[in-house]
Amino acid sequence: MSGTVGDNIYRASGVVASAGGGGRLGQIVVVSSDSTVSGTTSTSYTDLSTNFQLQITPTASDSQIWIRAASNGSCGGGPARYQIDRDSGTQVVESGLGSSGSGFIVLEALDSPSTTSQITYKVQYKNTGGASGHTTYWQGGNAYRYMFVAVEILAE
């Protein structure tokens, strides 16, 4: 199919209506780096880095925040878990890697914080192998670049 939005014969304005209400984008906040974050042997969730967090202040209490973090992860000797935390205490989404190895990690969720106050999202990780010396990484460097994105989705 080709053409321009103006070719839309179903609406005089040429604008396609959104399905089911909502969907207008508000603000977008992005954190990106190609640095490798130091590994952890902790079996409790630990902040990746004080620099690897983002803040967003919703413009309306009924806004939703689409949040996505992606990078290469690795673990040695035991499974690794990764999560996005909101305001130091609310798990938004969790994912993980199996025993020893590496892979691309994507944490993605649609959060409904119900506030117009500033929110801080952080990526955290832990090693679940239970033995010291097992290290979990969130990798940058070389061919890797990690991204952390928050997008406010306005209600209509």
C-alpha cells in the first residue's frame, strides 16, 4: 500500500483515528551508554549504577509510562535476574538469563504510576547462583550499547 495520509478517503481530515482512546505521546526520556557496568555477585537486587537511572514527571495522574531497558547481559556459574524498579520499592518488570552464558536482555512494561510527582526508574540486577564468585553483568562496550527509555502515554 502506498500513498500519503491525505489519501485517506474515510476521514475528511486525512488523519487516522486512534483505536480505543489514549495513545498520544507526552515526553520521552532516554539514557544510553556503551560502558560496561561493573558486575555483581550479590543475591539481592542491586542498582546497576547510580548513573543508569532515569526520572520522569507525568503530566497527568492517568498517564501511563512505557518503559524499556535493553542490553547484553551475562552470568557465570548461576542464573542472573534483572528488573526495573520504580521509586526504590516497586518492581515494574523482571527477566533473567539461565545458568552461565550471555544473551540480549530486554525489560519492557507499561506502568501506571497514578501520580504527577517525579518518578525514578532504575535497572537492577542480581546473581541467583548463591555462590560467591559468580558474577552477573550488564554489558556495554565493544559492539554493545545499552538503552533505557521512558515514554509518557497520555490518556484522552
